[in-house]
Amino acid sequence: MVEYGCRVSVFASPFAKATGIGSWPGIVPRQAAEVVVGELAGALAHIVELPARGVGADMLGRAGGLLVDVAIDTVPRGYRIAARPGAVTRRAASMLDEDMDALEEAWETAGLRGGGRVVKVQAPGPITLAAGLELANGHRAITDPGALRDLAESLAEGVAAHRAELARRLDTPVVVQFDEPSLPAALGGRLAGVTALSPVAALDEAVAGALLDTCVAGAGADVMLHSCAPELPWNLLQRNGISAVAVDAGTLQAADLDGIAAFVESGRVIVLGVVPATAPERRPSVEEVAAAVVAVTDRLGFGRAVLRDHLGVAPACGLAGATHEWARTAIQLARKAAEALAHDPDAL
């Protein structure tokens, strides 16, 4: 893996504002894209993911529309690698095209084409993808070194093509988010096997780093890694070419603070998920959301001026389980809190 010294992240401008994680409630992409573009056009808008549409629309199924020369199919437990493309792969690709059409239409309607506003696309990361897909023998793909390597290369190529196509359509820069909720479990040997007699061995950190390097280098743009899971491997992320990491602030422990501090000191960006992913009993105010970000910053020991360049605001995780009303409110709160922090962090 490549060592990264102190630098200024190119993510500082778009991510030190606000973004959404990607998933969204409902099944109508145009309606969802209109809301996301309307609320986040001045921050970091993203292509929507609508898992409620079913097979091929959730995080792993969506990969079926991205992978190059690798097909997927369904099994009782989820998805498996298939010998040839079938209905599941075609459905995933069709829905992905529909989502791009919806974002392009909303972007044009908002008059943003060619304006230089950054947009984000999302895809499962290589470790989570390999942990979630089955081989023909029923075992997780992560247990086969050859399958691991092939999936990472296919994913990198497919995401690069997807990103470039959207950048062409919108005439604007597009960055990439890899979702890695399974990364800590894979490294910790906590993934369940097919049976108790066939456990999944812990993934070697060097192997995980090489897989991430493949996808980061191949994406063709700057990359953010997102994970709602606790116990992220900060040493691994520090050595990787990732420009930003998005976390659920509620999962952070004292052990995470040194890793986050080193990541930020290297010039990169932390996006803090501080807005609830589903509607709480009481709606928080913009000031309360901003204060939740500052509370983490104060624990890190940074001056609050760092908020302007190295910390972003987002929902705690994807919004697929939220109501439409709360999904809109969540990204609106994230944007307004980020604007307040950027305007005057010392006032909080």
C-alpha cells in the first residue's frame, strides 16, 4: 500500500459541507432525485439508491449493474456469482440507468449542468461485496483469494465507467463512495460461515488494503469510504489512498479518536453522521446537529477552524428506512448545520 503524508484533500471543498449516504425511501427515482438535488445542490448531491424496489436495487444487488464480466443471481440467502448474466444482472443495470436518468433530469431542471458542483456515486466496497456474494459452492466469495481479486478488479472497472458516464451526462465532477459495513467484521474474523464447521477466517489486513487500493486507484476520481460499523481499522485507512471517511458518530469510541485525528492531520476529511437515520421522537434543531459535530471535534482536540476544511456532516447511515418526510428533513438538517459550522464554528 502507498503511504500518504500530509496533504490538502481535494475533498475539503465538497465534503466540508454536507452530503447524504445514498439510500433513500420509496421506489420513484425522479421524485427522490429532485429532493436530493434540491436540498444538496449547494453541498454534495448524490445519485439515489432505492432498495425498496427489491432485487437488484439494494447495496449488493446494485453491484450487478456495475461489475464488468461478472454476473450475479439470487439464492435464498441473497446473491451469488453467476456463470452468465441473467434477469437479476439485467434488472440491476436497468435500475441503475433509470437512477442516472432521474439525476440528470433533476440536475438539468435545477440549471446545474456544467456548473462545477461535485456529485457522488456509491457502490459496495470490495470487502463488503466479497463478504456478501456467494460462490457456486455456497461459501462466501471472500473465502476464495482468486474470487476476491477478480471482484475487486471488476468493481473498480465498473465503478470507473459508471462515474465517467455520469460526469459526462451532468458535465460536472463526480466522486466515488465505497460502502464497507462488513470491513471490521471481515478483519476481525466475525463473518459467519455456511455451517459452524466452515468458519470464515479473518481477512489479512494487507490483503484488505490491496483490495481497497485496487478500487481507489481504479475509480478514476477521489474516493470516500463509508461505514456505519464500529471498530474501523484507522491504521489501514491511513495507509490507503482514500480521501475521506464517513462514519456514524454514535459508534465512535475513545480508541477511534487517535485514528481520526491522524487521518485529519494528513489533510483528509471525516464526514460525521450525526443526524438520525430515522425520525426521532423530537426533531433536533440545526444548532443541536452542529453541536453534535463540535462535540466530536472537541474530543479530538482540534481548533474549531478545522471544521471549515476537514469535517463534513451527514445522516448517521442510509435513509432507506426513513419516511419521505424525515429523509428530506435529515439532509436538510445536515446541510444547514454544515453551513452554520462553515460560517462561524467558534460561535457554537
